[in-house]
Amino acid sequence: MQRPDWAPETIDVERPSVARMYDYYLGGSHNFAVDRAAARAMVAAVPQAPLMAQANRAFLRRAVQFLTDAGIRQFLDIGSGIPTVGNVHEIAQRHAPDSRVVYVDVDPVAVAHSREILAGNDHTAVVQEDLRRPDRILTHPDVRAMLDFSQPTAVLVVAVLHFVSDDDRPTEVLRTLRAALTPGSYLVLSQASDDGRDEAERTEAEEVYRRTDSPLWIRSRAELTGFFDGFELVEPGVVWVPQWRPETPESAEDAERAVFLGGVGRLGG
Ligand SMILES: C[S@@+](CC[C@H](N)C(=O)[O-])C[C@H]1O[C@@H](n2cnc3c(N)ncnc32)[C@H](O)[C@@H]1O
């Protein structure tokens, strides 16, 4: 297939990318035929896949608003994705223009688009790195130039942990990130979960994602809660994402259909 002008030359346009599939669920235009085919296979298996992406994105926005209200002015968004409306810097800087945001993603398309959108915004940076190598993120010169870890910082790992296998030791990854943070910092997590869900749906979803650059690791509520080790969970704890501080009671109805569990933890001390 032909590579469009906006696509970096290094990318594999024949293999579905989870970043571009997510962009497709959200109605974006930075995806290829191969991504759309995989995303449609996912929708055939799990019809609410686009709703899941929207519910997760809405959770991210509410969490950033909460953090901004709590006085956080520094954000490290890992697995940030292809920028869509309502990005972290838009929400944070609307409320507090001095907020600084670093976006980190492993996907070259996500990184290229983030750079394009953020050109001229000198309170943001974009870094191509891998969550599984947290030391490289924490010591990256662009991260260090933008964020002062002696000040409270929010680390966002939203809808990305399910692409980190148990072999890649997510608990250790999160421990390394936590060790860099000062008390009063926050961790925001969400991840696909199978808590009380249809086994067949799970198997089919895993099958679709096996064809992509990042297979799925669906986890239980207890596992996601365990990832907050060392943090105090903010109310209402780990819940289906529409149930996390919903704007209206109706928006939290049928919350388990969102498939993502999420929560926010605060580093005490
Ligand atoms: C489902 S999107 C989530 C985007 C955004 N965080 C959100 O919640 O709207 C997952 C993103 O994580 C990225 N990703 C997957 N594995 C990663 C890894 N090991 N390190 C960094 N980013 C990763 C993908 O490229 C993709 O952009």
C-alpha cells in the first residue's frame, strides 16, 4: 500500500498498529486500510469497541481536570497515542496555562503527529520511548528539561498497560516510575479488564490483537488495584471508567460495557 505524506518512512504500513486502530475507533483519520480491517474485526467481536475508546478518553479528561484542580502542573503521559480533541495539555493549560506536559509513545505515527500539533507550544514535549524501559523515559533529556521531579507530577498510563505483558514486569515498571516521584504526585491507570465479562468476547479480542504490533493482556480488577502499590487510591477507587467521578449519573449507567477499569492514586508521605 502507498505510504501517505504524513506517515514517517520507518513505519510498517502492512501491520496493524494499536495506536492507529484506537485512532480509528475515535473517528480519526491517521490510520491505514490494514488498521481499519483489524479494527473492524475487533468491532465484529466486541461491538462496543468504539464506545470503550470514547469512555476511556472521557475518563482521561476527567482525571486531568481532577489533577489540575488538585494543583498538579506537571504531567508525564506515557502511551499518549495519536492526538485527538481533548488532549492532556488542552485540558490542563485551559485551567492553568503554565502546566507542562510530556507525551511519550512508542509508535512513530503517534509521535510524529504529536510533534506537529504541539509545534510552538513551549510547555510541552514529545518523546519516542517505551513504557517497558522507564529508566530511559525518566532520564531522557527532553523529559528532564520539561519536568522537575522534585515537584508533584502526575504520571498517566492510560489504556496502555494491557499492551505490557507479565513477562515485561509491569509492577517493576510502575515501581521505577513511583520511585522518581515526590509525595503529592499522582498515578492514573486504566486497562482492559475481564472482570465478570464474556469469555468468548475476550478470546476474540485477544485473537484480533495478536495480529497487531502489541498483543492484549487483559487483567482482573485485583491486578489493576495491585498496580497502585505505594499510592493511596482516590475515591471511588478502581472502577469501570464511566463510574470514575461521572459528570452525570446517567453517564455511569451500564459502565461495565466500557471494558476498561481505571483509577487514580496519590503518593502520600
Ligand atoms: C489505546 S492507546 C491510548 C492512548 C491514550 N493514552 C488514551 O488513553 O486515550 C494506546 C497507546 O499506547 C501506545 N503503546 C503501546 N505500547 C506501548 C509501550 N510499550 N510504550 C509506550 N507506548 C505504548 C500505543 O502506541 C498507543 O498509542
